[in-house]
Amino acid sequence: MTTTTSTPSTSPPDNFRQDARTIGLIGLAHGSSHFFHMLLPPLFPFLIAEFGFSYSQLGLLVSVFFVVSGVGQMLSGFIVDRVGARPVLFFALSCFIAAGLVAGTASGYASLILASLLAGMGNAPFHPVDFTILNKRVSAKRLGHGFAVHGISGNLGWATAPVFMAGIATATGSWRTACLSGAALAFVILMIMVINRDSLDDRKGSWSNQPAAAKGGAAAVQEHPMAFLKLPSVWLCFSFFFWSTCSLSAIQSFASPALHKLYGTPVSVTALVVTGYMLCGAVGMVIGGFLVARVQRLEKTISLCLLAAAAMLALVGTGVLPGMAALVVTSLAGMGIGIAGPSRDMLIKRAAPPGATGRVYGTVYSGLDLGFCVSAPVFGALLDANMVPGIFFGSAAALALGVVSAGFVGAGVAARTVRPAAA
């Protein structure tokens, strides 16, 4: 019988309150990152009215955000692994405060570019930070629920930002007040994180990963920091995020006008499709959080859920449904993607080598930023060319390609698990 040396910080008793606090704080932080995705887009009509910008100029602001975020996300994973996740989280929230202040006092286009750059810098570290803290602070049996809350909070951040920003701008008659209010919101969240900083300390409570790290031994410590880039599973996870984000971008940006053109449903009604899609996704994530602890081959859950969602989107693309039914089916597709979410995040955890959590999550999640950058112009061109069904067929095809990537990742993780046992 082997004995394991432990300390109170590495093998504490089960602590529901500690897990819940950490999960809640990370959920709040992650929601703020998705909120700041939408700092400026809800204000585009106000910016056009004041400055006379074109939509292409405003679109460049979004591109700046995601390019900075994507590059920064890959780099921030290394920083998180070196200095810890908590100080990087504080830096990210400080960037959001600065972005809101710069946007609120902007005198022209250059100032808004700077605000987008700062917001992108703030967004970049969140996935390496969040998943490092969750993996190290939350006990194994609640980790799936932590991943579910993380995903739900992102959806809620997306859903809240347009109401918050456009609502304040409309109520006060000033888009600048909305931006400054966004900065104030980020400041409040930063203060909450600082007050509860002990629950975010990833140097403590890493008992859930301790056995795996111990198995790696000295070889894992001596491995080159870039060695993880040689793992096929890392790039397969990256491609999975790229394809799944392409699908999300198509629905998030173009499902409403596409449903209007394809089915003749009023825009005032089709505008609800993104809200429905996100809410169904949130419900799915709750379900997915329970499934993670009960399913060994996570890629099977991912594949079944994403293929079901792809089939629903393809059905909508055929144009055979009644208008309201098409809206409902599109929304329900979000549930399949939501159920797959926690399994996806756990699969990445299993694929990551010991000690490289931040780097792996930073790299694979940069596929999300690339997906947003690349897919929006492609799907927008389909809509401009009046190839309306292509929005739904393309989104479904992207999900199918994501299933292929997830299948290869799961097979690799399973092979790596079986091989030591066989030996």
C-alpha cells in the first residue's frame, strides 16, 4: 500500500462552501469578460450619429478586439503558469476599467481603437485564468458543475451587455455615460475579487490535480515549456473551438436576418432567436454539468449533442418549417451545444499535460477568437449574396467538423489512459 504525503492545503476535507465561493467568483469574472465583448457594438448607432462612422469602420473595432484577445490568450497561458492566475485576473479586470474610461472620453476613432485594444487585452487571459483556478481550487466531484457555471455566466454576460449599454445610453441620452458605467461595473467586480482573493489563490488547494502531477514526477517538471505544442490533442482541441465558434458566430450574428428572409417572420420576432439560443444553451450547461461526472468517454456526449444541434440547424435551413417553429428549433439547437460545453472543458483538462493547464487552455481557447474573426465575414458574405440557407447549413457543417476534432481528442485521451494500465 502506498502512502501519500499531504498537507492541509493539498488534501483538505470536502468543503462545499469553499468550492461554491470559488465557482461563483469565477462565474462572475467570466461573465464580465463576455460583457466586455459587447462594450461597443450595442452603441454603434450612437457612434454613427455622433461621428458619422461607417459600419466597416465599426466592424474593425470588433476585429481589433478579437485579434488582440486571440494573440494575447495564447501568450497569457504561459504567464498564468509562471506567476499564477490571480494577479493576471486582477490585471485583466483593470484593463476593462481602462477600456470603459477611454471609450467614455473618446474624442474620435483612434480613441475607440485604443478602447477595443484595452478590452481585448483584458479578455485575453480569462480562459487560462478561469480554468487554472477551477482545476486547482475546486474538488473533483464539483468540477463539472464549475465548468457549467463558467459557461452559463459567459452566456449571461453576452445577454446582459446589450441591455445594459444600450439601455443606459437611451435612458441618459449619452453613450459616454454607458461606457463609464461599464468601467464602474468592472471596478465593482475587481473589488469583489480582491476582497475574496483567498478563494482565488491557485497556489493553494490544488488537491484535485496533485495525484496526476505526482505521477509525472521530475520528468514533468523538467519538460520544456513549449513541449505541449507538440501534442496533437492540443491542436485538435484548438480546431474544435475554431469550428464550434464558427457555428456560434453564424447564429449569434446572422440567424435573425436569415430567419426573416427565409421564413418572412417579422424582425421584431426573429430578434428573439439569439436570446432563446443563449437561454437554451444555459439550461443545457446545467444538464451537462451533471453528465460530466457520470460519463467516461466525454467525446461521445459531445458528438451526440453537437450532431443533434447540427441536424436541427440543417432542418431550419431547408425552409420547410413554419416560421415560429423555425425560431424554436434554432433556439433548441443551443441546448445541445450547452450540454456539450462542460464535457468539452473536461476533455481539454484530461488532454492537458501536468503543469501546463494555463498554456493549454490559452492555446486552445484562442481558437474561439480566430473563429469569431474568420467566420463573421464569410457568413456575412453568404447573406449579402442572398444564400440565406447557407447560414444554417454552414453552421451545421461547422458543428460536424467540431465533432470530428472532439472524436480524435477523446480517442487520444483514452489511448493514453489505457496504455499505462496495460503496461
